[in-house]
Amino acid sequence: MYAIPKGVQITAIENTSGKHIIIQAQSEKYEQLAYFKALLKSKGVLTPSSVVSSEATKEGNIVKIVIEGELP
């Protein structure tokens, strides 16, 4: 198990097909979300070539992103 970077909050996880995962996450800093996405790829949590993310949106001081990918 891997630690979620400090400041990143996962707001939802959906398993759409047994292997396809959709993660909704938020933070006060975009950099923390980018680091979280990089960890999912580099630690093999999701297959690196399958990982994509939405464009970040900002609501007040909260940045939100959706990350999708396939489990190995």
C-alpha cells in the first residue's frame, strides 16, 4: 500500500469494469495532484501507459482532478 501525498484528498473511486479505475481527487495545490498522478504510474498502482487525467478545475482554493487508468 502506498501513502497518498499530504494535502491530497480522494473524493471518489469507481471501478467501472473490473480493471478500469476512475479516481476523483482534490487538493489546495495542483502540484500535489500531479505528484499523486505520477506516483500512481511510477509505483505500478495503475498501468503507466493507461493513465490519463482531466484538466484540473479550481473551485475557490480547491483544485479538482479526475485520474483514470487500468489496474495491472
